[in-house]
Amino acid sequence: MKNSYFVDSMRAQEKWRVEECINLLPSENATSPQVRALLSSDFVNRYTLPMNDFYAGEYIENGYRGTRITTDVEKKAEEVAREVFKSRYACVQPLSGHIAGMITIAATTKRGDALMAIAPEHGGYDGYAQAYIPDLFGLKASELPYDEQRGNIDTDLAVDKIRKKRPALVILGASYILFPYDLGPVRDGCDSVGASLAYDGSHVLGLIAGGEFQMPLKEGVDILYGSTHKSFFGPQGGLIVTDSKEMDAAVRRNLTWRLVDNVHWNRVASLGHALLEMRRYGPQYAKQVVKNSQRFGKELAERGFPLRFEELGFSKSHQLHIDTKRLKKKYGLSVNDFSVRLERSNVITDSGGRLGTSEITRMGFKERHLGSLADIFMAAAEGEDVRKDVKALRDRFDQEYRFR
């Protein structure tokens, strides 16, 4: 069969995004060639029917034959996940961070219960707002108090509200996340009302795996979950870890034929290899991500670019946040229109005012390189066509510095 539109599109995508762009999206990362190869292996064709039950007096672990290797792949991936996250239990079956969140919510709540999370207007994940997952599961959602000046929850007010609302589940973590949470008081507040405490680490999972940002399980969280393709440099998917035997059992009760069916074994194998890479390179990588965020923030601020939280060092994560009001005043553009302007020069950002340093760190950027990137960024911000400069910088790192 001749090449189709889709094959041609793949080649165009690879040329553009891999060879010609600098990616500053905090929701994306670069996987290794080995991780990508596993995604297109024979695992992509295979299926399982996990049963783990007795039928007509016979115990059946799996209803399909030919699953010996895929079963071992799952067990090995979970083993490495436990090592990386220093947890007692791990589950690699969720197809996404969103599904991992749904599994966690199903494992810790029942219809009519209350759930508390950070509001979308404060950078929280939209899925935890009332109209979405809570509505689907028959839950009552409410917001954790937030301190806009610190870019964090207001811990004291949050604890007071937990004690007043008596939720079954409190979820920390956000799509816009710069600084760690003070988990101790929140844990105490949850204990006082019998609530579970979950941490959606979708954005900072790679930093947590590398020993940076914070260690939620060690700081009192019941369950940690998230996406495996943001600061974590794996394939798109999800992961759940916990130290609680009861929580792990509740998670697994909500897998097969509830929130999971086929788990996509190419993804699991690919995630397993990414976990091995994280075990080896994670601490070095995670430290550099944070250093790059802080230095890139400094370089941009010195050039007059409007960022938030300069007085707090800009960030302790893989993100920087644009001051959208000052951006409008400086450039006369909304943050969405600004991102469109940058894309014309192959500098990729989002329409929400975030800049990310995960992928440039994977490329090999260190602090000493970020002045050059800031110069290119500022030229693109002014509307100059700097595609050649972006390509030259990209080529330099592809040839000399790639962090794999």
C-alpha cells in the first residue's frame, strides 16, 4: 500500500516538532528511542482478559492464552515503579492520569460523599469540578481555599474547611503548580474527619520520582497518582502508587470491567522502560529541571518579560507562570494570541500562560544555555521570525547535549 495521508502526516510531525521546534509546554516531554520503539512493538497487537476468580470450581487467572510475557511485563513494571517511588504497592493499568484519578475517587468515595480539590480558577484540574467527575460519581465537590499571593493552598483555611465540610476525599495537586504543599497539617485535618488524602502528581510526577519537589507518600498522603508523560518522561498513560494494602485492594477492585479493560500492553512495556530510565537518571534530571525553571525565569525577567512569583524564586517545579495582565499591557495580546505568535517561530507554549522546562532539560539544557534561549524567546515575543535561530539551537543540542 502506498503511503497514506497519515504516514505523510507522521513524517511532517516528526520533522516539525522533533527537528525544528523548541517545546516549552509543561504538559509534554521527550521519550527515549527505546520507549518509543516499545510503543510500536508486537505488544500493540495483544490483549488480555484478567479474571482472577473461580468459575465452575476452577481458578482462572486470565481468560486469554498467549499472555505469559505481558503478565510478566506488568509485574516487572510495577516492581520498578515501587522502587522509583519508594512505595509498597503500584498499579500501571490506568490509561491516563485522568483515569488514574477516577480509579482513586472510585476507591475512596461513595455516592453522596463530598470531595475537595483546588478550583480550576486557581490552577486546579477541571476534572474535579462539580460538572465533571463528581457529577458522574454522584459526589459533592467543593474548593480548597487558595492563596493567590503565594501560588499555593491556604493551609490553615483549608484545614478549617476540611473539618467543616467533612469530605470523604481531599485531592491535592494541580495543572498549574509551582510550589510544594505543606502536607502535615492537611493530613491532620483529614484524619480528624476520617478523609482520605490523595495527591494528583500528574504534572510533577517526574520530579517526585527523581526525589525533588516533595515526597507525598512519606509526608502522609494515602495515594499518589498521575500522568506519565509530563515531567515524567514516559509514554502517555497513568500510574498509581500507595503504601496502604487496603488502598491498593480498593484500587484493584475498580480496574477490570469497571474503569479499565484492555490496558494497552505496548504502553505498559514502554512505561516500564521509562521507569528504568527514571531509576537511573531521575535524580540528576529532576534537579536540573528545577534549576532550569529558576534560571530561565531569571533570564526572562531580566529581559523584561512578565512572570509571576519572582519574589519566591519563580518556581520549584517544571513550570513558570506568565503574568497575563502585564503581558497584555506589554504586548497588547491575550495569552492565547501570544502563544500563537510564538508558534510562528516554532517556540511551542500553551494558551494558559505556562512555560515548561521538562523537555528542554531532556534535550540537555543547563543553566548556562538559558540566556541564549531567553534571547530567542524574547525576539519571538516581539514578533520576529526566529525560526532559523530556533532550528540552529535545536540542532546544537541534538548533536552535542542530548540527555538520554
